[in-house]
Amino acid sequence: MHLVHLTDLHFGCEDKAALRAAARYVDEQRPDAVIITGDISKDGLQSELDNACAWMRELSAPVLLTPGNHDVPYFNFWGRLFDPWARFHRAASGVRLNPWHTPDWSIVPVNTARGWQLRWNWAQGAISRGQIALAAGELQQAAPAALRILATHHPLDWPNDAPIKGVTIGGVRGQEKLIAAGAELFLSGHLHFASARLVGTRALSITSGTLSQRVRHEPCAFTAIRRPAPDTIEVEVIHIVQGVCETAQKRDFQLEALPRTGAPASLHASGAR
């Protein structure tokens, strides 16, 4: 199994060289799927969203997409208030937005972005009890050997070393409940920061870098995720430097064998290599 995790494309201030490099990587490597975790536009303009989704449709692998906070109509208050996702859904016609179950994986997208919130910073995320329950139900449909993946724009529990600080409302509680429901891998963006870290002993949380001009402390980046054996997850952080993809870090995470009951696996890192 080979998955590619992209995020924060930010069409409108996209890095065209990085997009070409990422597309070339997908074309050459032919991953099984590409997962894109939101902020595909800069200001939620219809043209930005359309261009981003047109780029996705040209990739040489099937795509699953979930939106981010920049994908609402950023400067249209009434649109944000009453129909924040209308433009996004028009643009994403034909792109997979719903849970995806195969014998190898179950990918469950959850929209943590909001058109508006009862706090000052509307850019931060939230996950509701209803969303948690629906996602947990989807995870229960996973095939016995499938890797159970949750895709959100915002990290449910923000890394301490992230370049920006914030809180996803309901995120820590949601992460705990979803791990209990079998989630093994959490994919997110928003931070423009590549990271892979264990959550306790039973799950792995990955954030990926941006493919836009809005870089933070590192070049444009994305993540390749492989499962070379049933008990192994390989995480490769790929930087794009002058339009060329370069491996920045590769780590293996070992999974404990699944019991016959199909209970969730636990994870521990075997270290960087």
C-alpha cells in the first residue's frame, strides 16, 4: 500500500513548481491513492477552488479530499454564514469526498473547518460529537486487515512544536474516542509543518507541509505513507527544493499484530533511519 498525503495547496498563492513536482511524483510512483486535507484555495474564490480541483483530476491516482478553513468564501460574510460549502462542492464535483473502504484501507474524512465560530479565530477547527459518532461508525465498517485512517484539515490534538498554536474544539476528546473505535492513522494539515508522532501506543498522527508560497520554517513538502508489511507503516517526508522532490526523513512505525477479534492495533516507533 502506498498513499500520498497532500495538504494546503492554497490555489491563489500556490507554488507552481511544487505542484508540478508533486504531480510528477504521483505520475512516476503511481500511489494507490492521494489524500488531500484541505485549504485547497487561498480565499475560497470559485476560480481558486475550480483550479485546485481541476489539478486534482489530472493526477495519475484517485483522490480523496476534505475541505479546510480557507475553502469557505473568505470575504463574503453572508456566504460564510448561510452556505459556506456551496462553492467547494461545485468545484469538487467528481472528486471523492466520502468515506472510502477497501480491503487495504478505510479512509474517513471529517470536516473540521467552520464558516464561522463563537470565538475570535474562525480559522481554527472543531469536531462535534455527531461527527465523532459518524466517523466511529464508519471505522467499524473497515475490513479486518484494513488500515483505519481519519482525514481532517486541523490536527485533533495540535503538536507542541507546531509553528502556530491553536486548539481544535472537541479534538482531544474526539481523537481518544476515534482511537477507541479503531482509528490507527490521523492525517491533517493547516500547520504547513511536516510531522509524524505517536498518540499513546495505538495510533499515529501525521501533518504535512504546504504546496503553496505560504511556507513556515521549511520548504514545500508532502508525505508518502507505505505499508510494506501488515505490521509496518513507513512515513517519508518529501521536501520540494527548486522543483525537485527530495527525501527529508523516513521513519518506520511497527504495528503490533491484530488479535483475531479484530481489535485495534497498537503502534510503536522503531526509530528514524
